[in-house]
Amino acid sequence: MSTKTDGLPSPACQWAALVLRLAVVSLFLAAVVPKFSGGFQSVQGTVHYFQTQFATTWLPGPLVTAHGYVTPFAEALIVLWLLTGIRLQAGWVFACLFMVSLAFGQMVLREHAVAAANFNYVLLCCAGLYLSPHDRFRLDGGGR
């Protein structure tokens, strides 16, 4: 990682961290808005979609249902967490693990192209985690 001679991250690292964070926020924001646009019925629609998609797979129904209910709230949490930058490294770890769960689900469905795209998002989240110590545009003042 390129740093200035005073030990601070270069402006390029700081801006790259911010742009990456905003890109992932926009991704999750676009995913979560439709899930809440119709209130609780939209959340139930998400759960029903998960149940329908995974009905013939080996994943236990209660696990699929739980993930369906958690997904909109996890996506909203990721948006808020990454947008504010508070405890940013923990936010990036959460985003990474959540994306892995989505990619795993797509692999179970044998939707390998979608899973591959999701794993690209996992890599983006890992890059965000890697750059997070250099991110100075955060509400917690740049602390971990």
C-alpha cells in the first residue's frame, strides 16, 4: 500500500476506500429498497421467493425461511454500517460473510454464473476490508 513519508495513507488510497465503500453501499441499497417498499408484505414476498427457489434443494426449509427474513434487514444494516463507516472493519467482515451466504445459495441452486458474480462482490468486500484502515471519511474519525 502506497503511503506518504509521514506514514499516512496516500490520498489515492483514501479515495479508493471511499469510492469502493460507496459502490457497495449503492449495490445493497438497490437490493434492499424493493424489499421494504411494500412494508412487511414485501419482506414476506422475499421469504416466499426464497422458499420457492430452495424448495427442491437439500437446504432445510427453516434455514431458508430464516435467511429470507434476515436478508432485507442484513442488507439495510450493511448500507447503514458502510455508509457511516462506524467500526468499518467489522462492517466489511459482515458484508463479506453475507455475500458468501448469497453466493453459496446460488451454488446450491446450481446457478453458477450468478454465484460467480456474487463471488466478485465478495472480492470487492474483501478489498474494502483491506482498504478500511486507510479510509478517513467515516463518522468514527477513522478509528477501527
